[in-house]
Amino acid sequence: MLTSREGLCDEEVSKWNRDGWLVVDDAIDDPTLDMLRHAVEELASWATADGPGLHHFEQTPSGPTLARSERFADEHGWLGSFVRSGVVPDVVAAVLAEPAALFKEKVNYKLPSGAGFAAHQDAAAYRFVDHHISVMVPIDPATVDNGCLWFARGHGAGKLDTDERGRLTDDVIASLDWEPVEVEPGQLVAFDSYAPHRSETNQTDMPRRTLYLTYNAANLGDFRDQYYTDKDAEFAAAGSTFASGGVRISISDDFLGRPVEP
């Protein structure tokens, strides 16, 4: 249970305890947003030019498109500084009441017709410690039409029932009250690894690019290298698709995108 925290008002503390997620307004100024857009464009160029980082693609009606870039904090100097210092880790530290360590980092591009994610909890795929905090940093407006996040209360129950793919079961999904969270660049959305969430396909002709930055309490250790070492090994052993036929971009089979066709 979160109690009063420096940097959070009583209303924000109450909402966090009730919902497991929180919108932070006016968190990032316009010059920083411009830098973020430029940095994300650089990541996208790396993906199509065998550059550094880990990149994933999906098949859409208009052809293969970039779905995700991750593991870039040690390769991109400006982004590395952004994800490890400043407003985002400060927000996480306020929630944790102690310093935070970067666990993983990614950009979901959700280009036109880009797929969403089935209802899930991140805790099913995150390892080494029991509790993680993620922060969504929108680069473009996130709306219902372009596939914004939907959250439901339930994080206080811990891990909810999942199927063999790591998705919440139909019974759990039906029991939850889902709410779309539409946000603009400059806002942040912090959520814990037990907060149930999902998203839909981007039905617009514009991208919905978003950073998702995940942290754990620093006193528990730094697990980022081990996380990506394990992910590399699993992907190398299991291939680019799950048994279900879904694209393997996560450890859990919750992405709704299609594999790139030969």
C-alpha cells in the first residue's frame, strides 16, 4: 500500500492504491519531446539498416512494418540518459519511495494497422523480482482510435488467472471494468506489473509511437543484462513465432500482430 510520497499528492496516492496506474500531467516539456521524436526516428532507421538494438516487425495489410525496438539504452547516448535519469525514474522513485534501476526499455511504434496486445499483466513475463513499475511515454497522441492502453482495476489481487500463452483468461477479462486511457505527448502513465491492461489495433493513418520503460527497486539489483540475455536465448531456441502462430516479440504470447510473410 502506497502512503504519502514526496512528489505525489494525496489524490495521486489514492488513485495508485486503487487502480495500480496513474497519469502524470505536464511531465515532459516541448524541447525534450522534440528530442524524443528525433531519437525514436533514429531507432527506426537502425531497425531497417542492421543498426544496434533489438527490433521486431509485423505483417499489416500494407506490408511488413516495424512493431518494436528495444535494448537501446547503451547504444543511444541521449536516450540512455533520458531513461536512467530525470523525470521518468524520478516518478518511479516517488512511487517506490526509493531509487529505481532500469529493467528494460522499448518503443512500440504501432504504425497504421499495427496490432495491439491481448489483456495481460506484465508480471507474467517479468522476472528476477516480484514487482516492477513501467512508465508509458507517448511520442504521439494515444487515442481509442489508434490503440491506446485500456486499464482495469485488479492489481491488488496479484497475479490473475492466465492461459497457456500468458494472456488473462476470458473469465478474468469479463470480470474486470476496463477504461481507455487517452493521453497526449508531455504526459506520462505509470503502472505496476500487476495492473491488467490491453490495447487495440491502430485504425488511423498515423503512428501511435510510445516508449515503455520498466524499472525495479534499485536495492534489489540490476537485472537488465540478464533479462536481455535470457530473451535472446529464448528467441534463438524457439524461433520468431509462437506455437499459436503469433509474432514472438515478447516472452509472453500476448501480441496480436501477424508474422511477416516470406
